[in-house]
Amino acid sequence: MKKMIAAVDALHFSPSQLATFRYFAREQDARLTIICLDNFSAEMAPMTSMYPECYAINYAQITAEGRAALEWQRTTNIRKLEDACAEGAIGLRIVETNGYPVQEIVKESRFADLLLLSADTSFGSLPDTVPTRFVTETLAGAECPVMVMPGELSVIREIVFSYNGTFSSTYAIRTFTTLFPECSNIPVKLLYVEEKGHHHIPHEEKIINYLSLHYDQVTTEVLTGDPATAFLAYLIRRNDCIVTYGAYGRSGVSRFFHRSDAENVLRTVNIPIFITHP
């Protein structure tokens, strides 16, 4: 049985987020543990810089009121999380992060088969971009594969393996295949975008032979144009597939797998994205 962990913020998680994690783990016959990252001290930090010293009395009152509100929200959320996990037979751990949630979840990932994240998971009271800084830093540092989940998970009808012949893209495909043998009956699309004038899929016979051993239906497709743009255009209207990416945040790999390209996909599409690196 696979061990999956999912990271949630004690102050900013939603029932739909938890339901998505639980549904995915159940579909993959995995044991799921929710890692509730309690980053309360860091949540208060942005408030302390919003008020100048000349408003010291008002600031103290606002800080006290803000802390009380956040403590109530945290306590309420954790209680809801405990109830939901107990009802769904999900493991739960509350982890105090002391302002460093990325470090804590990276440590947890060392002992997991897969980490589940939502692209909007954050740990600050101020607005953040999507994907958030927490997510991008976790993706670069994670010591196990990561699946970034959409807000709501649709039925998966196809697996899209992004591929350009490099070790990193093949590693992501092989890791996904090893983790999810139960997906063998889901149609697979090997997606290649022409690079450097190469019109043919690199090592096509070898990669097709490998995939055919693990999946019942394998097809290929070659796109033209800028790899990042073509790949995003292919996925932008999809909500019924999983896509793999390799070598997130690593240097010395093909531009097709640059960190910024993966972030554009995370920002734009609404599908599960499987990201790993050797």
C-alpha cells in the first residue's frame, strides 16, 4: 500500500480541498495522512508591519484582536479537520512549523511515496500568487514525487506523459508508472513538442515498448511551436487527465521542463500535475 501525505494550512484549508485529497487516495488504494502545518506565529508577522509606531495603542489592540480571531479560526479548523479525518479513516498530524513550513513538509516527504498539494496553499495573511511561494519552494525541495491537485477533481480519462527524450522526463514517467500500477487501463498519451528541429519522438520505439508493457492503450502526439506554449495550449481546456512533469527546479535540463513553464501550467490548468525529479 502506498503512503500519501497531504499538506494543509491550519488556518486556510477548505472542505473541498480535503475531499479532493481523500478521493484521490481512495481511488489509488493509498493510506493518506494529512499533515496540518500550524504556522501561527508567521501568520501574525505581516500584521506587525502594517501599523506605524505612532499608532502604538491602536496597533496593540488590533494585534490582540487579530490574534484572538486567528486562534479561534485555527482551533475551529483543526477541530473540523479532526472530525473529517476520523470520519474518512484518514491519519492526521499537527506539525508546528515555527515559521518554516517548507522545511517541515520537505522532511515529511522523505518518508512518503507521494505528497499531495493544492496550488494555492499558503501560510500568510497577505495575498499570494498561484502557485504560491510555499508550493514552488516545496516542489523544488521535495524528496518524493508531488501531485499538485485542482480545487475539484474530475474523473481521470487520460494520462498525458510529457516527454522530450531526456532522463528527467523518462524518470517522471517511470516513477508515475511504478506508483500507480492500477492506472494500466487508463489511456495514455505520450506528448512530444518538437525541439531544436527534431521532428521525431526521441527513442520512440524504446519508450513505446516500455509503456506498452504497463498500459493497455498507448498513443503518441507531436506538437509544433514553442514547447512551453504548445504544451499549455494542449492542456488549457482539459479537466479529465493527469499530466507529468520532470526535473522541476533543477538546472541543466531541457527548456521544456523549466520551472517557469511548469508554473504556467500550474497557474492556468485545472488538472492534477505530477512533478518529480531524480
